[in-house]
Amino acid sequence: MSDGSVEISPLFRPLTLPCGVTLKNRIIKSAMSDSLGDGTGLPTAEQQRLYARWARGGLAASIIGEVQGSGAFAEKPGNLVLSLDQVSASFRDLAAAGTADGAQLWLQLGHAGAMAHAPISNPKGPSALDLPKLRCEALSPDEINALPEQFANTAALAKDFGFGGVQIHAAHGFLLSQFLSPLFNKRADAYGGSLEGRMRLTLEVIEAVRHAVGQDFPVAIKINATDQLEGGFMQEEALELVAALDQTSIDLIDISGGTYFPGAKSAFDSAGSGPYFLPFAEKARKQTSKPLMVTGGFKTRTEAEEAITLGKADVVGLARALVIDPELPQKWKVDPNYDPVFPRFEAPPEGGITAWYTMRMTDWASGEDREALGLRDAISTYEARDREREPRWNARFTREP
């Protein structure tokens, strides 16, 4: 620049959301299921250490994945549960820890539905399923009608405890994503059939959450560009959903894709390179004026910066990159040539890569300088920890019939 000043990278320029809250830069730690709860739905000191480290690492916000509104349909026994009958000062401590250096800490509002962890749940989804690795009953009309208030209660509590925002989880094959998908939603009532019916619950949740938190509190949503399943939620309908979201009070649309249904292909475990969902985001840009966040496949500063510079995304969502290097935003800010080195796994089993990254988060949360586990050891440790927590979860929460 002619005046001798240093030009700021687009990645490190602030963004003001429609609700009026400003993000200090364009990097958000995408929601991941960190499995760091205490086994009864409460936060831990380890969780505080992890989110404090990410905050000090220079990002704009972190999103804690899969925070449940009840203990009945959790994704894992390491999830947090924040509800009217599950409150604790530990949530306030966690919120404070994750807001160092101007960062924000948001909660992702989750409900696993058909994919609820069977040892601690009686899974239910929009329709009954009887598949080799996935069985569930259908939610009743009364159970569906109660869901928007449940999401709203958790959002209101999040605000009360000092969290900076919430994200409604409507992606990756969890409950709201199940309702959106014609493959898993076979209902013949107002919540099934056409896309208008299948997205009804999602829109009702948005309305209820906004009413609960007011107009000046960030409410984001995570959606799939595609389920990547034949007969599932595809790009054409996803674009229609984006157009519908444009008419709501949502502050940020997080674009991702794929599902965690047993046997389904995961975009995040793909051997391909580059951000997966930018082409969809370009199309989505024509359907909405809402800020867009794109999550998945960003491995270099160049990729992230170009997404912002070219207007394909307003925010870059990083997940595994920030597990590899929790200080990545600070390093990118001072060294444009720095990029994290990702591990490569030879023929990993289903769910193995997710287990490895989850256990790596546990390493950082310990506060110790630990070496990463090998893939097989990570899987066995991950599974053993779930088994150890399951009795505690079942002692704390009553399964719904």
C-alpha cells in the first residue's frame, strides 16, 4: 500500500452479523463432538482448558458440538446437557474460559434422534427405521410439538450462562437433518412429504430459539449441502432450504455435508483435497443475503483466504485443522506460508478417523504435552471411554420410552 501500512488479510477482518454482534475475524472453530463432558452431561476442567487454548489461539469463535436439551437422545455419553433440570455453575466457568482474547464461545443445539447412542437411549426419529446398524421408533406428534421449546430453553440458558451465541444443528444426519431428508422422513403428516413439510420443524425451532434469546444474540444454523446418500437430501432441495432461511432471523448459515449414519460416506474422511462445499456455497449465495460459513476441507491459509476474497464464504469453518494446531489462526496471521501437517491413515476402519481426532482433543485438553495415539489405540481408548461413561449417564438420566 502506498502509505506504507500493512494490508490486513481478509481472514483477519471483522464481520458484523445481522444481530449486530461482531466477530473479530473470519475463522470459526466448527462444531465437533469433543466427548469431554463428565458422563452426566456437565462440563469439565479439561473442556475449559481446550476452549481457552483455542480462544488464545486467535479464532473469532468456537462452537461446542452436540449440546443436548435433554439426556434422552444424546449422540455420545460425553455430550453436554443444558436444560431446565440440568444447570450448573460449570457452564458459566466454561463460557468464561472460551472467551479469552476477544473470542466467542457458542453452543451447538443438538438432538441425535435416530442416531442417539443406543446404550443410553431409545432412539427415535421422524420415521421408524429397521436397518442392520440403525433401528429407531418414530416420534409422536406430541413429541415433535415439544421440540422447539426444548431447543429454545437450551438457547436461553446458554445466553444466561454467558455463551456468545448458539448454532442449531440441522446437518450430518442428526434429528433436524433426518426430518429434512426424504430418505429418512416418511411421515404423512404436516412434518413430512414435500420439502415444505420436511423443513417445518427446522423453521419452528429457529422461530422459538430467536424468541427465547432476543434479537441481539447470534443464532446460526448448520445445514447439509447434500447428505451424499442416494435418495436423501440433495443440493436442489438444500438451495430451497437456503432460500427459506433467508426469510428467517438466522445470523449465519454454516454449510457442510454428509452424514454419520452407519456405513455412509463421510466427506471429512475423503482422500480428496480442497474445500468440499465451496461450489454449493457459490450457488447458495444467489439464494440469500445472510452471511455464509463454509466448513470442510480447508487445509491451507491460501484456500481459506481465497474463499473470503472471492466472496464464496464470509466465514471459514475449521475443525480438524484446529485439532492439529490449536494456535493456527495466530500462526496464519504472522506467517502466510505456514500450514498444518495432517496425518494420513492407511485403510482406516469406519469411524476411526473421528475417534483419532476426538482423542487428540483429549490430549490438548489434558494440559500436558502428549504424543498423539496411533489409530488403533485411539479407537480402543475412545470406545472404552464411552463404555465407562454409559452407566453414569443411565444413572443420571431416565430413558424416554
